[in-house]
Amino acid sequence: MGLISFLKEKFSKKKDEKVENYTEGMSKSRQNFSNKLNSLTKKYKKVNQEYFEELEEILIESDVGVKLTLRVIDEVLEESKKNKIYDVEEINEILIDHIFKDYMDKGEQLTDVRFVNNGPTVLLVVGVNGVGKTTTIAKLAKRYIDKGKSVLLVASDTFRAGASEQLQIWANRLNCDIVTGPYNSDPSSVAYDGLTKAKKENIDLVIIDVAGRLQNKTNLMDELSKLRRVIAKVIPEAPHETFLIIDATTGQNGVVQAKAFAEVTELTGVVITKMDGTSKGGIILAIRDELGVPVRFIGLGEKMDDLKEFDLESYIYGLCVEK
Ligand SMILES: Nc1nc2c(ncn2[C@@H]2O[C@H](COP(=O)(O)OP(=O)(O)OP(=O)(O)O)[C@@H](O)[C@H]2O)c(=O)[nH]1
Ligand SMILES: [Mg+2]
């Protein structure tokens, strides 16, 4: 049985809240992707060259990325020939199986922040302007406060006017401690102050908000490596996690950003925001394919609890299964 049949059976039996969140948050992407796939299925019934060409187009239009699309289509074509499978529905199942397997084969499957045993766990959050860094930080802070952890926010984005204030508002709302610095001050020195405080007070989780200006890669690289050096001075193994935030609505541009960041700094995870705002939900697959870094969380809406742990099965179900 293919994955899609398996998921249909698994998720149709009992109402699963997590899957409901995904199907709701991904409705635009699903309408786009599954409608196109369904019309293709009706049009062809048996696969041929034109079918695969149209399928390729659908995948690329859904932001799955050209590289991954071509590879998966090749794999499916080969399987079709080898096992003499020409039925469109069967081929669609095989396609989804390959997409799933490709994601799994790319590396670790992590979601939740990995906490260290001793002392504060340090999470660095990077990404370009407007992708949803600050709100994601607030959502993550709430998640771990709700789990009983002590959380400290550090406003190292000192360059954008109002950035610190925005984080401060969240800290107040969440009743969470925060360290800020003056506008235009050195982000590393704010981080230093924050980590010193976290160490002294034995805070469980420190989340650092960093500005990500991509205009100049050398600058970004210098800034991030300085920040990492300073962080490691206070807590030797830190930062333990570095999450890159990518806005799903930016499509292939998001993939370009991800590659650029991966070149200048070590990333342990990606968070995809605004999945609810795009009809091209394939970006997750493209980023995983290009970077191999696990997608840790996914933003499925603007509300505080709309940030969910990434779950590949729910994601595929949310993308492909008609509702
Ligand atoms: N619909 C939707 N909106 C989101 C999501 N995540 C963030 N946003 C919105 O995106 C906008 C920008 O979010 P911020 O958190 O300010 O982004 P930022 O990266 O910190 O921006 P700068 O500090 O200006 O660089 C806000 O209006 C958020 O509510 C999401 O998952 N879904
Ligand atoms: Mg911000």
C-alpha cells in the first residue's frame, strides 16, 4: 500500500488534532496541488511522456524545486518501466512515496529543541527581515514556558528600529525575562550580557533574536561568527541550536536565502513560517533537499499556538489529500 492510502486510512479513522491543524493551515497549497494532480489523473488514466511532463510542471509550480522534481520524476519513471506500472493513480502513489523517502533519506528527523543536560540551552534565531523571526521566537518561548521551562529572550537585533521594542512587548505578554541593548549597539555585547545573566540565574532556554542582513555576505558571516565566538566564551558549547526562519510565501527566494545562510553559518534547523499564506507548499521539500537540515517547526497561522512541530506525515497529508 502506498503512503497516501496508508495516511488516508490512518487519519480518517480518528480525528487527530495535529492533522487538523495541518489540513487547515495548508488548505491553499492543497487546493492548488491536489486539484492539479486530480485533473491530471482524470485526463490521462494511463501514464505516458506527456503525463510526466505535466507532472513535472505541477511539482515545479508548487515550489518543490527543479532539482528534486527532476530526480523524483526520473525515479518514478524508472519504477514505472521496471514494474510495468502505467495506471495514473498508482503512479501518483509511487510519486508521493518517493517524495517521502527522499525527505527521510536526507538526514536527521528532529523537531523539538534539544536541551542540554547542564546549564542553559542556547538557541540562535536567524533569518532576513520580515520572515517572522520575532513572532516565532515568541511562539517558541510560550511553548517552553508552558512546558515549565525558564526562558530568557535576548534582543540582539539592534539594527532595525523598533526590533527590541517588539520583542519586549512579547516578553511582557508572556511574562518572560528579556535582555536588550541600545539601538545600533553591538549585537554580540547584548548576547554576552544575556548569556551571563542566563548562566548566573540558571535559565533553561535562551533564545537570541538576530538581524539577518543578506546584502553583504561577508558582513553577515563576520557578524555571525563574532556572535558565535562571544556566545561560546560564556557557554562553551553554545549556541546549541541555530534555527533559520524562512517565509513560505517567498517561494524559491526562500531557498536562495536558506542556501546563503547555510554557507555562512552552521544551521541545526529550519522553521518555515506563513505556510497558511501560500498555495505553493512544496518549499519544505526543496529546502530539505538543498540543505539536508531538518525542518523543526512550521507556522500554520498567526495565533500563538499555530506554530507546530514539523511532522512529515501530516504535511504530506495536508498537501495531497482532498478534503
Ligand atoms: N499568517 C501567518 N503570519 C505569520 C506567521 N509567522 C509570522 N507571521 C506574521 O509575519 C509578520 C512578520 O513577523 P515578525 O515576527 O515581525 O518578523 P521578523 O522576521 O521578526 O521581522 P523583522 O524584525 O522586521 O525582521 C507578522 O505580522 C506576523 O504575525 C505564520 O505562520 N502565519
Ligand atoms: Mg523581528
